[in-house]
Amino acid sequence: MNGAESVLRTLAASGVEVCFANPGTSEMHLVAAMDRVPEVRGILTLFEGVASAAADGYARLAGKPAATLLHLGPGFGNAFANVHNAYKGRTPMVNLVGDHAVLHRPLGAPLTSDVEAIAGPASHWLRSARDAREAAVLAAEAVAVARSGAVATLVLPADAGWDESLGPAAPLSVGGLPTVPEEAVEAAARALRSGKAALLLGGSTTRERGLAAAARIAAGTGAAVVHDTFTPVLSRGGSRPRARLLPYLTELAVDALAGFEQLIVVGTRPPVGFFAYPGKPSLLWSPDSAVTVLATAEEDALTALEAVADLVGAEPEPVEPLARPELPTGGALDLMTLTAAVGALLPDDAVVVDEAVTASALFQEQTGGAGEHDYLFLTGGAIGWGLPAATGAAVGAPGRPVFNFEADGSAMYTIQALWTQAREELDVTTIVVANRSYAILEFEFSRVGAEGDGAAARALMDIGRPELDFAGLARAQGVPGRRVDDVPGLIDALQEAIAEPGPHLIEALV
């Protein structure tokens, strides 16, 4: 058994079932081994950034890591932005990065690079196999590390794939997250009793168990429950407990946290602005607030939150579902009618992947009254994540409809994801908000105090010349695509996408 097969068999034995791949020459032995290890499903992507975001979306829903298969340093470089998003969200991920054979590395071939230096900033764990005998052992370690909520990157020289191995390595036990000290739990309980308090949730605490614990704390103390702006997955809709969104805009976030004497942070960091702005604070909480960190993202925040609920919580009142928006009946399409129609029709148990950027706030508001669903956010801020993350989410949650709310500018970063959706027959409905501009840049232009508003500046924020045809781009990759500019057309397209399993793209001109 060669090293490549031993690595794949180790991944399979360790519970890895999917590999999102964009391979090259140095990974051919891993590709060949796929036929001998059918327990690992290989899914081809046409760009490494699709592979990395798909692995991110998959793991957020499946609760376990997928692998990526990438080609040397430039391949990881192409994947980097979406590995960064996974790194920030602490998504379980195993990156297999092929490299030149050990004796070939020093010769300076065109694709030679310092893979470790490229991968390091977005990897919690990084190793390079010295030979085929070591490769499987490191693969087992990579999966164990990833399962704890980390990005693990294993560099595999080509000869570690083709040389004879010692066979697969046994799976390693996954160590639990570090327990939060009892003193920290008691300190959080005291803070919650000491004045007007807000509980800021992130990481695992924004799923059902965490929200239930937070609701108990709110019932017992009167604390407000707020969630991170870009939490990995928010369980919402129906009668689930609710948390307020911490707004993206600095001034709105500062207002949202003003007046609280205590801020208790769970599963995330104390909040800071997305960017620095002239004359605006970087720290979002009030200078008069005392900040208590109950648990970081690297600790067992969920258990700690439940322990605090046991100390100070009470039985919460039943949550009344919010009303869905009324289904619009006619007229031209705009952001209000677009988001209202989606909110009215979003199926129960849906998965939402939100990269709508300037339209995100409206989508979040208008879908709040839908049935129970999971909402995925862009954790690291690197756009080009939405389309492939929705692709991976559909693989990780088969049988659930996936809806991707996508800005037109962001969509162009990884439009190749549509091809994988068609090839794998994934139930993903992509709604492209086509405003023909980088609207977020137009918005931020004035906020950072940039001077001037001339033709040269506007040209760098206008994507309407030439006009993009997203419906055509979808059809070219095997995905049914429709362009709509009025409410009846949108409703018809949405109902068709919901009724017919498989990928669909709706280009909404707003």
C-alpha cells in the first residue's frame, strides 16, 4: 500500500467522508487511491477557493471535518481566503496539500514555494510529512486536531504518496475542549447579578443548546442576549429562543451595547469594529461597562454557559413565532420586495448561507419569521465564500434545502461553484442581488473619509460595464438560471426552485 492510499484509509477510519478537490500532478497518487477507498467521496471543484469554502460549509452543518485536496503552495494560495474564513470561525477542516518530491524541492522548479509559510497564517496545526511511513500518522493527528474545532494542514510531498507505506494509522481519540474554570463560571454569574447585563454569544453557543441556556439566563437575570455579527451558525426561526444581532456598523453596534453595566462574553472575543474609521471607536462596548469573558472560542463555552444557567437561570416563557412578511403581489423588484418574498416562502428546515453584503440586514430581518432554519454567516470577512459554502452545506446536510443570498460582486469570485452544484445535483437555490456595483465599497468610501467622488473612483466600484449575465453564467455551468425584475417573476422563480430539487439560480435585478 502506498502512502497516498494509507492517508485516505486513515482519513476514512477517522470519520472523514468527503474530500473537496482541485488536484494537480503532485496529487495524482491520492486521486488514484480514491477508487480503492470509496468511503471518502471525492468532489471536484474548478478552483481551490471553491474547495476550501465548500469544506467550511460542509463542516458547519455536518459537525465533522471534510478534507480539501490542493496543489502545492499556489493551490493553497488560491484557497487561502476561504481557509481564512474557516480559521476565524474555527471550522473543522483538513487540508491535504501536495508538494514536490523531497529530492526535487531544492531544484527550484516553477511551482516550488514555501508551502508552510503560505499555509501557516490560516492553519491552527501544520505539518509536512517526511516520507510515506509518516504520512498516515500525521493524517490521523490532523483529523483529531480538526475535530476539536481547528484548521489542520498536512503537506504531502509527491514521494510520500507513491512510496510504500506502513499502512493506515489508527484513529486518534479527540480531546475535548478545555474546561472553563469554576471561578470563571462564578464570576460570570456574579456579573449577571450585578447590574444591567448583556450576554454576547459566539461559536457553538449560537446553536439550539446555547440559545436555550442563554434564554434561561435571561429569564433569571433580565440580561439581554446578543450574538456575534458573524457567528458560524445561528439556529433561528419558529419557536426557537432568539438573540439580537450585534450590528455590523460601528456606530450601530456601539448604540446596541450602550447602557449595559456588564458585558459577559461567551465563545468569542470582546467585540471590535470590522474596520477602523476616523473619529469612531474600535472597541464596541461602553467604557463604563465591565467586561467578563466566561469562555473563549478555544474553550468549552457551551458547557460553561449551561453551568451559568444552572446558577442564575429560570424557566423562560415560551417563544411565540414571529410573523412572516406578507407575500408581495406585484410591481417592480427592489430590496424590500425581494427580501419579503424570500421571507414569506423560505421552506422549513432550510439552510441559509448569507453573503448578500449590503442586503444582508434586510434578508436577516425578513426571514426571522420563517420556520426553524440555520443561518450561516461570513466569519472571516473574505468575500467569495457564499456560493461554495452553500455547495458544501448541501453536501453536509442532504435532504435540507439550501438558500444562498449572494451579492453580485462577491459571486464573481467563486462563480465556478455552480458547476459543482450541477455535477453533484445539489439542492441549492442561489439568489443573486444584482445591483451592478460594489455597493459596500460605495458605502464605505464616505465612511472612511476618502475625498473626491470623480469618474476614476467610481469606475473602481462599478461592475455594470459590461453588464454581467448571472442567469447565463448559471446555464453555462448546468444550473437553471432565471433573470427577474418584477415581483411576479421573482415569486414564480422561487416557487419553481422550491418545488424542483436541484440547483437553481435567480438573478434579481434591484
